[in-house]
Amino acid sequence: MTDVTSAKTARRPHHWRRDLVELAALFTAVAVADAVANMIGHRPDGPFLLITSAVILVATATFHTWWARRHGHAPPAEITHTTGGSVSSGAAYAPTATEPAEQDDDVRETTLWRMRTTVRDTPGSLAALCIALAQYRVDILTLQTHPLADGTVDEFLLRAPASLQAQQLTREISAAGGSSTWIERADAHDLVDTPTRVLGLATRTALDAAELPLALRQLLGRCTIHSLPAVTLTGRPLGDTPPVEGVLEDTVMRLRDPNGGAITIERPYLPFTPTEFARARALVELDARLGPRIPRSEDVLTLPEGNEITVRRADQSDVEAATAMHERCSDRTLSLRYHGPVGDAGRYLNHLLSPRFGRTLTVQTASGRLVALGHLLWDGDETEVALLVEDAWQRRGIGSELLGRLVALAVEAGCESVYAVTQSSNTGMVAAMRGLGLPLDYQIEEGTLVITARLDSTAVRSHSLFEQAER
């Protein structure tokens, strides 16, 4: 440290000559000022000339200072700018004769993309991708890296000019060394950073056991999730339970369900990374530690004839009450709901009321008797709605109320559509689906009617009979 300090001191220039010149100039200026003052001060108009000279000097100094500040700080030819969390250096951009005049408008109109590509785990691989993106004015908003045994998977959230097509972007990434590139449109929800998004999904899972499949789907992107029970409806063990640590096989992930059985996640278009597998397993472990749970919110409604009913979430603790309701239902009502032998209807209840396979709403009277069940069932990529209303409580608007609430839950879960399987003779279910005010598709196969309702962000649940009566 001492050698460095002494070296710096030895190289420091001395300005004693400049100090001498400035001191001589100061004495000369004082002598000249004294001579001018003696010469002018004794004249009749001497004081006036001195004041005028002082004003001119002050005005000249002020103008010189203003001019220096205005023209003395031109921007350098090379600038450094920060974009999307990365710093780059280059010349100030100016459109050339070969560029379209409307290029600035294209830059303002941008599109969000989510892109994933695999690169070699060597120095400079990521830099080559960034250079390829920068050439097309693509801004990197977020970047995640997933290390693999033979490379690295880089996941980007990009803001690109609207004129840039996905195929062109994929070609450039491939030319820069990326392989197995996958790209899709993103939205504003993807702007949330990954730790914040994972914590939000963990909070939703902690509050409601039925959120686990939805949280896994949002965590892993477009994928198909199947929850398989440990035993069949007849009580026969399936014998396909994965180990506690789970199994990762390329595009398939198998985890042990805390309620028994297995959760199988498939994503054919993109292999899962060890990082994604660890995150999914952490959510499942959280669900296992918290045990069965559902929100205990209740809504009390008044029927047109004055009776009060309560609508709430149901779970497997309601199996006994639901079985008693089954015994009060007619064979026709049960066959319209389950499309099979009436005697087997009770076997489905434990499965239907499990929060792992969907969400169930129940209606109970003031005395606590269950009189209706409404199911929203996760069926891979699709979502099914089903209703069962006790005979004595039909034609009172209960089914429409449950269906509207189930569709609202499907919209909240991000489902694109819901479908109901029934018979063409079930006029009550058909009327309830039409009452949603949504686009419907009908398909009839061998006497079975499948009604699919397409959901969108503008769909609003129609007022039930209870709300109309209150109005």
C-alpha cells in the first residue's frame, strides 16, 4: 500500500509556474485598476463612468456563464443505458435511411412472450442469446436458469416489438445456440417475480385443499393433472402409489397424494426440470402437513316461498348426510345424475366430496338437512359441473343457484369452459345451463347430452330466483 501511495505522489504534477503567473496577473490588475481610478475619478463624470463600466462587466460575466452552461455539456457519442435489469453500452440510436419511418411506433407496440430454451453449460452461451435478442430490440424482463446434467434450461419473460413473429424469434435463438426452444404468449400476470408467485400459490393451498391441483397447474404452466385414488369405487387397491419422494420421468411427474393415491402431472410439449419438480413436491408436502381443510364460509338465502337455505362448501365430513339425501331421492333423480345403476350411486360420494378432485357446494335447510349437492370436478384439462337436488326441493331455483356459483368458481380458477353430462329429458339441467347466458355447445351421443359452456372474462352470473325475489 505504501509503494502505491508514493508512486501516485511521485506522478502528481506541480503547478508552481501557473501560481506565479496568476499572482503576477493579480498585481498587474490592481495596478491598472488604481491608475484608471485616479485618471477617471478626478474628472466631473468619473463616478458615472466607473458605475457604467461595472454594470457592463457584470452583464458580460452573466452572459458568459449562461452561454457556457447552455452549450458546454453536449452528450457524448457513446452512452450507457440500462434496460430490463441489464446494462449495455453503445452509440445513441438514430434511424437510418434503410429503416422504416414507423419503427418507433413498432417499438411502442410490444408483446409479452414466455420462452424456454436449452443451452450448453459453457461461458458465453447466455451472452450469445442476449445479443441475438438485443438485435431485434427484445427486452429481457425476467430470467430463470434450471441447471441440468448436460446443459442449462434458460426461461425468459420477454417484451418484444409487436411486429416480431414467434417463428423468427425461435430461428434467431436456434442460430445463437439454443435448442428445444419453446415459446408462447404471456400476459401481465407473468410479470410477477417467481418467489412472489410461489408464495401466493402456497398461501392459496394453505387456505383450501382444493387449490392444490390449480396451484400446480399455475406453477408448471400448461399441463394435465390427474388425481388417482388409492382404491377403486369397489374397494380394490390400485397399487400404483409413487414413493414419498415422488418420481420425475422427462415429461411426466408423479407425486404421492396426501389423501392417498397419486397425483400425475403430464406436459408432453416440454420436459420438467429438477427445479420444477422440487417446487411441485414442496407444495404437495405443504398440503400433507396441513391436512384436510376448506373455507367455512356460508351464505343464507331466502326461497321465494319464504324458507331459508344455507349454501356452503362441502367435504368428506358430509358423506353421511349426503348418503341420507341419496336415500330420499327417487331412482329417476339418481339416474339422471349418475347415468348408471342407482344402487352404486352412494359409492361415488367419498370421491366426489374429496377436495382433491374438485369443489362441492351443498344446500341445507334451517334444520341442517342436506337437500342438494353441486360439484365442480377437475377432469384433466376440462372441468365438469354436476347437480343433484332432492325431489321435494326441485323447481325452486336451487339448481340454478348452485350452477351459477360453480361457474363463478370455474372462472376464478381460470377454466376456459365447463361441461355437463345429462340426458335430453333432463329439462331442468338444460334450462339451468341456458340460464347462465354463456355460449353453449350441444353434443348428443347414444342418448347422452353433453352441454359445454365457454367461459370468458365478460361472463357474469345471472341473477338467481332468490336475488330476483329480493329485488
